[in-house]
Amino acid sequence: MSKKGGGFRSARLNIGAPAAPPPIDYAALQAAARPGVRINKQTDFERQAGVMPVNYEGTRDVNSGELLGQYRLDPYQGEAVQALKQQAFAQGDSPWAQLQNQKLALEQSGLMDQAAKQGTQAMSQAQSQLAMSGGLSGGARERMARQGARDLMVARQGISRQGATGRMGIQEGDIDRKQSLLGNFANAEQASQQGNIQTAMGDIQNQALFDSNRYNQQMQAWGAKQAADAQRTAASMQRGGGKK
């Protein structure tokens, strides 16, 4: 107030309308949010009711719609599973088959040595017996040597055939083992895909339920605000004698 001519006069205050709040950059908020968080824009009902929107956080990426890594089933997790996968898809002998072939080779080498020792011992015994009877001539010794060589050759051929049969059995077993692993991995992949689909479908249903509940809450908040406004209006009219 100002004093003029012995009296006071009220000063006029130039008060303008309150400044509108800056618009919310929802795109920036969404870009800064975690992959599974959906930033919801404030609806007109929420704005009228003075309610801030609640964001939805699910199991899928907001942009791509794919399951997030922590919710995705992967049948190939773990070092042991990776090692089995390499064996299942490997070309040639697997580590299991290589070990079996090494074992078979050692067994064959032992049998070869044993056959040679047995042939030498048998020839020595035969020569000793002939010598004791006085029949060990040069020709007899030569014939015994040839017979011993033939016997050793036959024994080695038998050992080689057994080795070939053993190697074929190892190869067949390796193929069966790889096929079994591939079948197990195929079943695991199918089960993982089904689990991932169920998780994604569950997230879609949860998001729909979230939106439905959010709409109902908006209606309740808006209805409560309308009722409160109506009560204030009625109270104001009563204080003013029923006149607007």
C-alpha cells in the first residue's frame, strides 16, 4: 500500500498464471530405463486425478520383445555341457574313442610280444627234446625255425584281426554315443524353447493384467476426485446461501 494525500491506497499486484510444468521426455526416460522396464505415459485421467503413472517391469526387452538373458533357458550353459556338445558335433573320433583306441593298441602290442615269447619258448623246448633224443640235425633245426615263423605269423594275424574288430566296435560305439548326445541336446533344445515361449506368453498376460488394473485404478482415482470436487462445490454453495 502507498500513502497519498493523508490516506492509504492498495497497490495492485500483477500476478500472472502459474507457469506450466515442462513436458516429460518419455523417450529419454525409456532410453535410460532397464531393458525390461516399460515407461508409461501419464494419461489424462491420471493427470486430472493427480496420480503419477506406474511403470511395468517384465521379462522381455521393451524394444525387441525377446526374453532377457536372465530369464532365457539355455541348454548349453556350463563348461561340461559345452564339452559334450563339442564331442557330439565333432568330426572324426571323439576323445572317448581315441582313448579306447589307445587302450586297444596297447593290448595288441602286449599280445604280439606274448606271442613272440611263446613261439621262442616252444621252439627252444622242441629243440631241447630233439637234442636229448639225438635227432637235432641241421635240417631239423631249419624246419623247426620255419614252422615257428609260420606259427608266429598266424598268431600275429589273429591278433591283428581281433584288433580290427575291436576298432570297428569302438567306431560303432562312438557313432552311437554321438547320436545319443545329439538326441539329448535336441530334446533339451525343444524343452528350452517351450519354456522360453511359456515365459514370454506369461509376460504378455501379466502386462495385459497390469494395464487392466492400471485402468481400473485410474477410474477409481478419477471417480474419487470427481466426488471430492462435487462435495466441495456443494459445501461452497451451502456457505453462500445456495447462490453461485
